[in-house]
Amino acid sequence: MPYYITDEASDCDGWAVVKDDGEVMGCHTSKDAAIDQMVAISLEEGIEPGGERSAKGYNVTTSVETRHVVVDEWEFRETGDGLSFTGYAAVFNSPSEPLPFIETIAPGAFSRSLKSRNNVRMLLNHNPEKVLGSTRAKTLRLSEDSRGLLAEADLPPTTVGRDLSISMKRGDIDSMSFGFTVPRGGDSWNDTGDRRELREVRLHEVSVVTFPAYTKTTASVRAVDVLADRTGADADALSAALTNLEAGQQLTRDQADLLSSVITELAPKPEPEPEPVADVKSALDLLRAQIDLAYKAI
């Protein structure tokens, strides 16, 4: 692990982020702030943070999650160098698609992270090689309002920036995402474990995404995979059928049959009918008749 945090660095009175060669990358008054920086640096370099305590200090286990939102309102502004836009990377109190649990983001969940000095970048498809802006360079400005996490960015006059602006204007790309980790106590679950509320998150990056994993209008790839696995259907054929169905297009006979078979497979199975119980009187009458026949045979 190239980076770790420690409270024993000689030139730091608080928690330091230290490189394996001894270089201090940052000094913080709290452990959480040091974790934020260490995770951000690691992700920037494509390194997955670890999770063991070493003789030097702590490597920090973190599971970086991403969430997506369809942006129904873009605001574009022409600038001297290119195009600026505004959109929401997250929306408060809006139930997610099944993850498989349902998740909502509480207002203020990004507040602490936005007050930190960590450099948050805007990327294309979470790709660190395709940077569209950063808070440190002030080409990305992030804020919370009553609706959610608002992102304002000045797109670079690069091929990626120009192509992206055209695709967004055409409506080919309409989604944003954010990458985050959850500090201890930053979320809460209901008793059944199927609902989660994010109350505080550490924000690592925001992205414009061309293929969102979870949206309100598009069947997700993961959901299709789950359906295919449970029903034995071909995932590609099922995805094509669902896409046509969602778009209101004519289904082929094979697609209609496939969707029908999936629905039948997932539909509640009828309860088995109970075994018929003979009427007690009839049973006694039958028994008497059998006894009479037995006596006659003697």
C-alpha cells in the first residue's frame, strides 16, 4: 500500500497522510480528514485502499460506491473557451432503484465533504484519464441546495469536452453519477435491511455517465442479469426485449414469448389443492358394506 495515515509523524501535530517513502502528503486535525485525503489520492492513482494496520500506521479499508441520476434539466452557457453546464449529480429524498435495497440521500449528506479541502474531480464515466473539471482548479463548483448536489462545470476545450457537450445537447447523454464512501455512522438501515438512508458521505468524484447503472427510466444491466439468472433466459435477448417494451416499439414474436415465459416463471405459484377428504358417513357406509360382504362369504 503506497499510502497510509498515522498520528506519529514528526512534522505533523495531527493525522498525517504519508507515502511509503516517508513523504508527508498532508496533515489534518482529524483522522476522518486524513482518511478522505488518502482515499482520494489512492483512487486518483487507480489504487484500491487496503485495510490492515502496519508498523507505520493505518491503511484504511473502504468500499467506493457509485450512484446515478438522470438529469432532466441541463443548463448550458457559452463561454469564451467553450461550454459551461449545470446539473445535479445527486437528488435528495428520491428513492433509488433496487440496489437490491432502496436508498435515499438525506439533505446535508455532502455538507461536511464539501467543506473539506479535498480535490473533487468531474470525470467521464468515472475514468480518471478523462477529467472534465476539478474543484481545486475551480473549473468544477459543487454545492448543496434544497434539491440535491449541484454541479457547475466549465467543460475543457478538448476533444472529450467538445464531444460531450454535443452529446448532452442532443440528449444522447443525460445522466450523472457520484463516487463516495460512507464514514462510520454515516448511514442508517431499517429493521428489515431493505431500506438505507445516506446521512453523510465522503465525496470522491462526480461523473457524467453514458450508461447509467441505475435510472428511473432504463432497465439496468444488473437487473437484467438477475432476471436472466433466475429465469434461465438469455440476458442479451431479454435486454433487447425490455428495451423495445420500454420504448413502446413493436415486439417480435420471440420477444413476446420470452417476456411471457419470464413473467410466468416469476409469477406466484398456485397453492397445491388439498387431498380430497371423504365424507365420514360415506366412509362408514362403505365399511359396513364391506363387512356385510365378508359375512356373506363365510
